[in-house]
Amino acid sequence: MKNVKYLLLTLMAVTLLISACKKDDNADKAKPFIEVLGYDPVYTALGLPYIDAGALAWDVTATGDTVDITSRLVTQNNVDTQVAGTYEVTYNVTDEAGNAADERKRQVKVVIGK
């Protein structure tokens, strides 16, 4: 009977230890943020190449550290400098915890130059 009590106490202690050490995968609830570099809107001349100034992406982790996640940035750039008009470049990023940033945009205006 004494061995059964020790076994039960040991099992309870192991269970508590495991639950206390369990990793909380949902601890990081903070959205990453995007910093668009350069001007908005941008004007470029018809027929000239457009090179986007880009953006930076940052994340605050569950431990409170701010880390550069620019390498995870997804950019959509459909600017056609052969056709005058207004275009948008969009920037999106998701951190390692799956939190998505608020999408950021830059307006690009292709204009007829003199």
C-alpha cells in the first residue's frame, strides 16, 4: 500500500512538472509592423524604370525583443512604366507565430514627362 502512495505522488509530481514546462505556442499575440521607406506617393516618368524604395518589417516577440523580419516581407509591385496611370505597391509580412501585420501600400503615379 505504501508503494502505491509513492507511485501516485510521483505520477502527480511528474504531471505537474510537465504541465508547468509546457510551451505556450500562442504567447506571441503582437502583430508585426511594416515601415515603408521613401515617399508616398511616388511620381515616375513614363518609359523610365521604376525602382521601389522598399520597406522594413519588425516584430515584437513573446519575450519582448524587437527583431528584424524584413526577410519575410512579401511585396506586390505591378507598376507598368510603359502605361501612364496610378499603381499600388503592397507590403505584407507574417511573423513566426503566424501573426499578420497590417498591410501597407505605396501609391506610384506614372506620368507623361516633358
